[in-house]
Amino acid sequence: MKYKHLNLKYALINCFYFFLVCGSVGFANNYLQYKGLDTSVIGVLLTSVSIIALIGQTTMAPIVDKSKVWNEKRFIIFSLLVASIAYVALIVIPGESILSMIVTVIGLAFATIGVPYLNSLAFIYEKEGYKINYGLGRGVGSAAYAVAALCLGQLIKLKDPSILPVWLLVMAIATIGVVMTLQVPKDEKKEVVEEKAKISYASFFQKYSNVLMIVAAMICLNFTHMLINNYMINIISDIGGDAGSQGSATFIQAMVELPPMFGFALLLKKFRVDTLMVFSAIAWCVKDILILIAPNMTVYYFAMVFQMFSYAIIIPASVYFVDEYIASEDRNQGQAVMGAAGTVGGLFASFIGGFLLSLLSVRATLYVGIAVAVVGVLFMLIGMKKLKKGKRQINTV
């Protein structure tokens, strides 16, 4: 066999990567509050994280698609090396200085900047007849996120959030180690298009104009998702929870992702990708409403179960959606656009959420989030209807 243990390696990469992502996304607010920062300042810093991630993802995607030097593997290693340097600096730099805040932003941004390329890694071997089970790998990532949430929640409760940079450093190095074992296939496509100028994003959206509404829907849905995730400690504190409760809640929502993630290949045999995305968008709204009305942690934990019908389905579905609707030569750019939708949603959630929480109550902030999620569901319904109509027109020509 030319490529050995691809599914095992891909699963391990997801495992360590999502140990890293859990720390950087799920507990960044805890770390920044520990530094003594106000929620409005935290909002600005988390917004900066999203902006850097967005610029990095969208700028590099067309380069990785066309370059013979850069590929998915090299970019993931590069981004995690930058992140690792930042984590070392955070361990050394004391206090809440401006330098410390800048380094924190860089470390958190580069921890997640490679996620679209991690998704693309699952498909780069298909041209040579090898297939990676994306759902299996992503399911392992969700399980890792769950375990990490539980461990970090308890570690922070027993010690304090200063442990976070050490955790992030260890997981970044572990991820780099496994990624380096991957043998990347020679991409014949890049030889053919070597002289072709990389497509601009204006041209990309002109070429795939029907996908725009889906991207808008993903931005709205991710806005509410990241609003709740980024400021979870504020939300659960309002109903009597603490860092331990946060870890337990995150553990539950990550664990329930496993059945749909692991069985996503079976779901695709029974349902169309567009059907799955619409269903999960509606389930997302149900989950958000349950969080809003939760009077205690028991109901909040119950709301987390709806993660299996929402996020757990829409994330792998969106990856396959890109593979179905975007041409192979624009693969990374398509994945980056879908990843950027999440990043843009997170960007607005970080910035607006920080200020809303400093001005309004937690409940009022959640009302805003749910309103945006409802708009996202409407965009998803309209966008999928347009795509189906476009396909019917092509088939009748």
C-alpha cells in the first residue's frame, strides 16, 4: 500500500488538533478574564483573533490550491509552529501587558487558522484511489474536544487558567508530530495550472454565485454558536454554574457529536447534503432557544444534547457540500470560504457579544443571538432552494 494507515493518521491529527482547538476556542475567555480584562476588551481581542484567522485562511487558500511549494500539510505545520512560539512566549511573559495580549491573539489565531486545510487533507488522496473516512476522523476530533473540555474544566477549577498556554503548546507540538508522518501525493493538477493566475475571491463568488446564500447562512448560525461558546462562562455563571460546569457542558455537547460524525457516511447514503444542512440549521435554533430558557444547569446540559442534530451534522455536511458544488481546482478556496464563514460569524460574535454583555443582561444578549440564528435558517432554506433550481435547469439543458 502506497499510503500507510491514512485513516489512523488522519484520526490522530484530528485528536490532537481538537485538543488544541478546545483550549483556544472553549477557554480563551476564561484565560483572558483571569488576566483581569473586561468583557468589552476581551471582545476586541477575540475579534482580532478571528480577523487574523480569516485573513490567513482566505489569503493562503488560492495559493495552496495552485502552488507547487505550499500544500495542506506544510501550511498546517507552519501555522502550528507560529502558534507554538506564541505559547512559549505566554509562559515566559508575566502579567497583563500589551505584549502579552498581542502574543495571546497570535497564539489563538494560529491555533485555528489551519482547520479548512485539515478538512481538505481528507480529500487529497482520492485522485490516486485512496479514500479517508472524513466522518470518522472528525468524530475522533469531537471526542478529543469532549475529553479536553472535561480535563481543562477540572484543571482550571483546581488550579487556574494560567495552565492554558502549557496545554496549547503540548497539543500543538503533538499535532505537528503526526502531520509530519503524512506522505502527501504529487498533485498533477498543480502542474497543469502552474501558469494559471490564482482565482480572486470576486471571481470565485461570481463563478459560484449560488453558494453565497449558504455562506451567509453559515455566518449567521456560527454567530450564535460562537457567542455561546466564547462567553459560556458568563452564561452559565448566570444560572449558578462554574468552570467545572462549563467543562461538563462542553464535554456533553462534544460527546453527542460522535454518533452523527462517525455515521455521517451512512447519513449521506440516505439523505442529500442540502437536506442535512437545512435540518441541522433548524435544530441549531432549537438548541439556542433551550439555552435561553434554561433556569439551571440541568436544562442547560439537556440543551447540549441538541448538538448532535445541529453542529455535528452541519460541519461534515458543509465539507461534503464544498466537495460537491465546488470544482476540484478550487477545493481549498471553497473549504476556506466555508471555514471563513465560521470565522466571520465568530468575529462578529466576539466583538458584538463582548459589548452586549457589558451593556445588557445575559438573557438579552442571547435574544440577539437567537434572532441572528433564525435569519440564518431562512438564508439556508432560500439558498438550498436556489441551488436545487439551478441543478434542475442544468439537467434539462
